[in-house]
Amino acid sequence: MKKDDAEALLIDGREVRVTHPSKPYFSRQAKLSKLDLVRYYLSVAPGALAGIRDRPVVLKRFVDGAEGEAFYQKRAPVNRPLWLRTVTLTFPSGRTAEEIVVDDTAGLAWIVNLGCIELHPHPVRSGDLEHPDELRIDLDPGPGVGWEDVRRVTLEVKSFLQEMGLRGWPKTSGSRGMHINVRIQQQWTFTDVRRAALALARAVERRAPALATSKWWKEERHGIFLDYNQNAKDRTTCSAYSVRPLPDARVSAPLHWHEVPDCDPADFTVFTVPKRFAEIGDPHAGIDADAEPGRLDKLLELVARDEAAGLGDAPWPPHFRKMVGEAPRVAPSRAKKPAKSSRKRMPLLVIANSPHKDAALAGLERWKGKHPEVAKFLAVDDVLVDSMRGRSSTWTRIRVNLRHVPEALRPSQGTPEPDYDPTREWRKQNRKRS
């Protein structure tokens, strides 16, 4: 491929150059080039723009396609079109960055050309970067959890939101879960919105204890985790019509509520969604047309009741400073056990860390091959596959829980293989400072 290979697209009077248009972006199952991906986003542009317009966007770039390693770029590229604007965000660390704001179809095509297979907007508008206008509910199923249970919890969330006087807009996550977005008035801080999301997660857990969980530590979870921390400042989730880096080029598809009981996430791909969009339009077309965005008063009243009942704050993401009222931020399996406590630590081993999920899973299979007598005791949810995210990189961590393995057979923690962890040095320095 020639270095200057490019295709110029004229979009609403603006020229966008798609560099290396024939470069494969999906090749394992779906066959898609970079230009195919750009054309997909152009075909659903009104819907995709509704999720990102007037919002700062984190550029999650897959420069080597969906099968390659992704990295997060918060700062806007220096060489960008003059018509693309930026805003300056302040992060929990105190650092700042100018981030891209996409307002039109040309801007959408421009960031997709950078390798942004997924779209990751912040839940704020450019005019007020400290008060979210969106509460985000992320339903994350654990290993072995079926899609039917995801749908059940989704409908439970809908029912609870209605009791709180809020309207949710559902979409498939594009993977195994579901997202529900709620437009809210811009008067609450990120901390308030996260507290409201935590109260919601705990309420749904009480209503469906066999299916839903609000527990942050994976070793304590079961069923479907309602990830309240997606509402913490500087966290983003993929927006509507985002393509996910899965072999079938699956899409995070907006749904009508009546579609939820029978939907199948595998039905929504780059190949099917444009036709659906052309035929039925965008199920979320009215998300910004409601007469009045929702209020969080009832959820925050629930927060107060939880606190009065002894339910304090839950763990924050690891890169946030320790918060007032937060319990010790340490996994139960690593916590020091009080002398008179009967609570047992979970026997966890880290098996693999890799920027490539396939390589991490291959490391798990090698470990099982070395320990066949141990492997036969592992249940489906004893294998914990974590998507880890640093400041600018992502990787997969795999752990196994030996709770079902007789103590005499349990191997000790060895060196993970592979062993990639870009935060290790930062954590080491942080311990020294502490």
C-alpha cells in the first residue's frame, strides 16, 4: 500500500481524507476495511451524532484494526482540521487535556479515520463540563450468565426508573450486556450522579438478588453487575451505534422498550444496522426532545436512607483518590483479616496479563494444562476475565478463584504468563509515597 494512499470524501461541504482506505479493520469473521467502517458510520450518522454531539470525546484508537491493540488518546491531535473544536477537561488527577468535540458528520468521519472503531463521549456538554446531563446504567454480565437474565434485569431497571420518575433509553452494549441512558438536569456533580447510580444498583440488587449485584470486586459478584462507577468523572462508555471490536463487527444498538424482551445482540452488526436505521429510524431519536430532563431527587433520598441504614460508599476506580466515607479500597481476598473475623479470603491467582485478550486466554489454557487436577474443579464463574484500563492503555487480566479446589491441591501464585501490566511501576511508586 502506498504511503499516500487515501480517498477524499466530500461531506457537507468539507473534505475528509480516509487514509489507507483498504486497510483491513475486521478480518477474522466479518471482512471490513477502514473505508467500510467510515461508510457504516455515515449511513447511521444522525443516530451516532446524537450520542456524541457537543460532548468531549476520548479517542479510543485501533490503528491496527479490531484485532490489534487499542489505546486511549485524551488529547486532541495537533494536526486536526480547523473546523474541529476542542474543550479543556480537568481530570481527577488534576491534569487537564484538550479533547475533541464532534458536531457534525464530517467530524465523525474524521475521528473514525483515526481508528476510532468505538465512540467514547463523556456524559457532559461542552458548555458545562462539571455537571453531567446523563446518568449511565451499565449492565455487565459475569461468566456463564445468559442473555435472558440480562433482559430480565434490564426490565427491572426500567420499572425502578419509572418509580423514580425517570425515563431510560435502552441499547445493547454491543457485547454481552446492556446500557440504559437517562437524561437528567445539569445541576448535580459527578459525585452526586455516581451516588445516585450506586443507590439504583443496590435497589435493583435487593429486588433481584439472584440475578443482580452492586459488588465492585469481581470475586464477590454473581449474575449481572450494575457498574455504578461508569458515572465517575473521566469514565466513558461506548455510545449508540458504536461498532465493537468483536469478530462479527457487532454494534451497540438503540432499542425501543418493546424490543427488549425478545432482542438478540448478535442481530445488530455493521451489516444489519444500516438497513434497520433506514427502515425504522433511530429508536432514541426523542432522547433530547423530552419536555423536561429527569431529576435525581428521589434517588438521592434513597442514598440518604442507605447511609442511615449503614450502607456507606462503595469502592471507586483505582486511579481515584480515596474518598470520604469510602471503605478500604482493597479486594476482600487481599484484605487483612481481623483477628475475630470468620470471613475467609478468596483464594485468587493471577494467571495472565496481556494487551491481547487471545494471548491472555492462551496463557490460561497453558496454566490449565500444567494443573489438570486443579482445572477440573473450576466452575464457570471461577475464571475472572478483567478488562483493565490504564491512563492510555488497555489489557486483559485473567485470574482463577480456587474456592472449589481442595486446599491440598491448590498451587501457589507464580509469575503470570504473559505478564504485561503497565500500572505496576506506578503502583510501586505510589506505595513508596504512601
